[in-house]
Amino acid sequence: MKTQEQAGLTPVCCLFFSDERITVLVIGGGGREHALCYALNRSPSCSAVLCAPGNAGIAQSGDATCIADLDISSSADVISFCRERGVGMVVVGPEAPLVAGLVNDLVKVGIPTFGPSSEAAALEGSKDFMKKLCDKYNIPTAKVLPITIYAGC
């Protein structure tokens, strides 16, 4: 397995130990993302914090500039936005874009990103996957009875 440096990527930790100030894009619009925007806005390493889609509370607080019209379900749109706006790092909060592979796609094109890969996000995003993994490796977990619901029942 290649290191970040071997893959031509800038390790995220190095971004925050340099004199370079970057624009950070936070993906999401819930309380967790608001807390991230709040903290990042106070970091001396951040020149600007953007949040897509954000929410009224984030916009009103001034902790980030909300980008309501960015389609966060489209990796291509997020990558294009990052390139156009000079985004130096992306922080992905919500489960759906994590499971869909947004972090994988951003890292693949060299955009420093904080968040788990789609493979790691599957642990949270799919209860069936997690239960099967726990069963396979004898990890204690609550018992579950998988059911299938058929249309028309």
C-alpha cells in the first residue's frame, strides 16, 4: 500500500503545520457540520470556511459561507467546485456522501480530504454489512433477524 506521499497526496496534518492559509469546504448541513465550521473558522490555518449545503444557523452565525446550490451527491460537481474556488481541504460529515465514495473521489484527484473511505463508511452506513462483519469475526453484537419486505404485502 502506498503512503500519501508516494501517491502524490499532501498529508492533511501537514496543511495545518505550515504558514499556508487554506480555504476549507465542509460538506453537510447539520449540527456536526456547524460545530466543524465553528472550529475551522477560528483556526489560524483557514483563510475561509465554506459549507455545502449548510443551513440557516451556519449562515446566520458567520462561521462559514453556505453554498446551498452545490450538489454534494455529485463527486464531479464537488471536485469542479474545489478546483474553481481553490479549496485546500474538504471535510465530509454526512453518511450518504461518505458511503457513496466522495472522499475516495476527492483523494483520487489529489484534493486533501478528511473523512473515511466508502469502505470504512460502510461500517456505519450498512447495518447488514456491519452485522455480517461482526458475525464473520465473532465480534459480540446484538442478535438480528434479517427480513425482506416484498411489495404488495
